[in-house]
Amino acid sequence: MAKILVVEDDRDLNKAYCIILRHEGHEVITAFDGKEALAKVDEFEPDLILLDLLMPIMGGLEFLQSWSTADRKNVKVLIFTNMENSPEISEAYKLGASRCIIKSWTAPHNLARVVTETLKSGNGSPKAKRVKTPA
């Protein structure tokens, strides 16, 4: 399965995402802000980063701006946020995000399916695809 870096400051959500993804057989590590994610991303070499946009210390956009483009070659970035119709989402796509899902639209049991779809999708080039999944 895939190596996934979960970057989410809400500890309960972070833990829930990890449980779901590990249950699917993925290798998962966590970070609670963008700065911590930067410290882990190169060593862990994830296939996918599940990235919240609003976090303390360093948010998701700042993480994408700081992360070396040379190290991103085959890494998919799945934005996970509650900021529907926000300019930050468009900016995340410009910075290399592959997909965006709105937390409040996505039931936890659908997370694994969305992750699998994202991992199987093309080369990771932005498609401006927002996902709305049933509860």
C-alpha cells in the first residue's frame, strides 16, 4: 500500500484519519502543522500527503510554498479543509495540490475511498476537483 503523511492539527481528526488509513494497509505518519511536516516529508518520502490548510505555526499553503518542488515529483497532495469556496483552495492547486475534499462533506468512512482514487489518478497535476461524498 501507500506511504501517507497526515498533516492535521486537530488531534482527534488526526488520530481518526490514521486509524482509517492504517486499517486499509497504508503506512502512516503524522504531523500537527506544516513546519513539522517539512521536517518529516523528505525522510519519510510519502506517496500522498493529506494536508489541512488552516493550522498553527505553519499552515498548508505555507507548507506547499516552502516544500522544495524537486522533492514533490510523484507525491500527491490531498487538501482536506472546511474552507469551501475559499481562494486558499485555488492557491493550493497552483502550488501543486492534486485534489481537495471538504471535511464537512466527507464522512470518515469515505476517506479511504477518496485516498485510493487520488493515489490512482494520473501524474498528480492539478485538476481542480472538489469532492463531495455522501455521509
